[in-house]
Amino acid sequence: MKSSVDQIVEHACKDHSASLNLSHLDITVVPVELRNAKDLVSLQLNNNQLIMPPEEIGELDRLQQLSLDHNQLTVLPSSLFSLVHLTYLNISYNPLGNWSQCIFLVSLVT
């Protein structure tokens, strides 16, 4: 039986949703099926228990806004560098080291 989060992601994929809100669900892992949500422009994963966003996020070619604040992130996946349309990224309130945040944000700008 699929979890409610799996069902939400599956529904977003089938409906070609532009926005997906998975915030405040206390999730630790995002379903791999998220890679199939190719029409997403905005993804909210804030206020969960994520330690690392899934590499699959890098496959969301249209993604412009990504909220990862208020999680337990210690690292950011390298796949985030491939999000060329990303204009908004919130990674605040995570135990990321200062250097990793600075390096990532500089990469987004260049």
C-alpha cells in the first residue's frame, strides 16, 4: 500500500501539476517518483525531517522555486546545480555548514 506522500506525488505527476506542497508532513525521504513530476515549477519541502534532498530533484528541468527550509539538511545534492531555471532557493534553518551554503549559492548566481 502506498503512503499518502507517495499518492500525493503520483497525483501531481498524473495531473502535470506546476506546484507541489509536501511541507509539514514530517517526511524523512521524498519518493523517487518525484522525478516524473516534470512540469513542477514550485516545490515546497519545508518543515520536514529531510537530511538530504533526493538527487531526483535535479531532473525537474522547469523548477524555479524550491523551499527546503526547516529540515535537518547536512548536505545538498550535486544535482541541484543542474536546475538552470531555479530562481528561489530557501535552505535556511538547516544544520548545513556555512561554507557549503556559500559555495552552493555562488554556483547558482554564476
